Amino acid sequence: MLSPLRVMIKVGERPMDFNPFLDRFSPAHEPDFPGFPEGLFRFLQELKAHNDRGWFAEHRAEYERYYRQPAMSFCAAFASRLRQASIPLVSDPRRSPFRIYRDVRFSANKDPYKTHLGLYFPVLWEEEVGLYLHLEPGNSFLAAGSWSLDSEWVRRLRRLLAERYSELEAIVGEVAFKARFQIRGERLRRPPPEYGSAHPAREWLLHRQLYAQAAIQEREACRPEILDRLLEDAQRLWPLLELLAPREGSVA
């Protein structure tokens, strides 16, 4: 899915000031964000043990207090930080938080609710590439990259990796990057036949998804400094995101 703002951006030009676009999502003044409440993780633990509509209805106030409102507050504060750093990721309090309700239509697991909080911050001109924050008891992390398994998108990703693998290796091989992030994503057992096993980007061409991921401690998420840490991560991850989501006309 393409960003509705993509058609408003002049492509193929560098440098470009993205702040007029980011202003649409950034408040005039940075809101205070004291960190995610510890109650968020307690709520999620209890929801995992009582994943039914009756229990959720009885604890709706906790959902609002510990889950929904902090998620929106974080997005507003993060939007302000991203704008100040001129990082063209969209942090929208209305759209960045994933819904807590699971789509169970085609799933054997009929639990109605997710037991984590997920927030997604897409690249301004390409919603298939972005930053993802996942908060879950015992499994919290930040990730950045491409997750889509749409066949056309995967072909596009492979074409990009075949052409720009040396740039990718320089980004992920940087010492600070390697110390913080691990490269992950669904992979094939053998490279696609159109590239062959002798291609210099062979290992990258196995990827159907490609993203970098780093663990986040719960106590870290519950402190005001989480904004500083995630902005620092976003700055370090931006070269990867920019490579995976080149603007039209910037790559042959």
C-alpha cells in the first residue's frame, strides 16, 4: 500500500526538505512522555491469561489507561522528535498503533485480542518500509525494514538488493550497527533462479523479508529516556530504510 502523501512528493530530487510533510503529524510543541506505564505489561499479561471478550469488557478502563492512551501519547511525542531530526518517518497517533483486535477469520487461533502493543512508523513515501515497535511481556523489540510478502514487492526488493548489495553491506557492517541490531527476515533455501548461486549478492537474494531488530527491556520502555533511545536507533537505522525505500528516480 502506498502512502497517500507519496503523490505530493517530488521524486528524484536530493536534497529535499520533508518537514512541511512531517508537520502534518507533528504537534506544535513536543508533548511530555514519561515512558510507557508499567501497567501496560501487567495488562498484557492478564489479557494473555484471560483472552476473552467478557474479561476485556470488564477491564476496558485499563485498556484505555495503559494501552491506548500511552500509545497515542508516544506517537505524538515521537513525531515531534522525528521532525526535529528531519527523519521522514510518519508517527501518527491515529494510524501508527495497530488495533488490539485480532482478525480470526482465517486463523485456527480464535483468541479475539493481541497480547502485545505494536506501533508502525512508515517511510513517508513508502508504507511497505518502516520502523516497528513491539511491546510484549518478555518479548519487546524495535525493528526496521521490509516485511511484505507480496510477490511484486519481493521481486522489487530482490532487484534492489542485486544492484545495491555493497551499500547494504556497508550499512549493516558498521560497528555500532552490528553491536545493536541483528538482520532477520524470511529466507529461501536457494537463490532465485534468475540470479543464480554465483551472484555476488547471493546471501541477500535469499531474503523474502529483510529487517534489522534489537531487543528492548521493559524497564527501558517505562522510562522517559525511551524517546531518546528510539530516536538514536531511528537515526542509525535510517540509511537502511532509505536504501530499501528509494524515491522514484533516485536509483537506476
